Amino acid sequence: MKKRFLSLVILLAIVCMLSSCELPFIGGKSEAFQPGSLTSGVYVNSQADIMYLVPMEWTSYIGEDAARQVDPQDEKIMVDFLATNPSSGSTLFVA
């Protein structure tokens, strides 16, 4: 009897936990990728809600140029923005 009661309590706990979860990948449509833009030293991607002011001494790449900087051989890699400081090696990478 105790085993059945314990099994029932565990089962109810699992059902309660799963019913309170959202599973965004089931039944929902994923949004198509929207590339960002680089204008006057400001990178903006409204889909990712990112805005970044690129410092003057940094080198920045966007779209296919950024992907080639990461891996020139891989055509499947999805890189939207890459900015790097040549003197320190600091990097901002949006993929």
C-alpha cells in the first residue's frame, strides 16, 4: 500500500511539474533570422535586441565577412557580427 501511495505522489509531482512548463519548441513556429546592420560604427540587431557602439580602434565585420573571419572553409556557419580589438585581442561575436 505504501509503495502504491508513494508511486502516486511521485507521478502527481511529475505531472504538476510538466504542466507548469512551457515548451516553446513544440507547436510554435520559429522566427526567421533577421541580420543586423552596421551604420556609422553602431551595430544593431533588433531581433536579438542588441545595440553595440564599436570603439574607434576596433575592426568590425558583418554578415558573410564576419563568417569568413571565423572559419573561411565553413559555408554553413551563421555569424552576424564580429568586432575585435587588434591590440588586446578582445572580441565581440554575434552568431
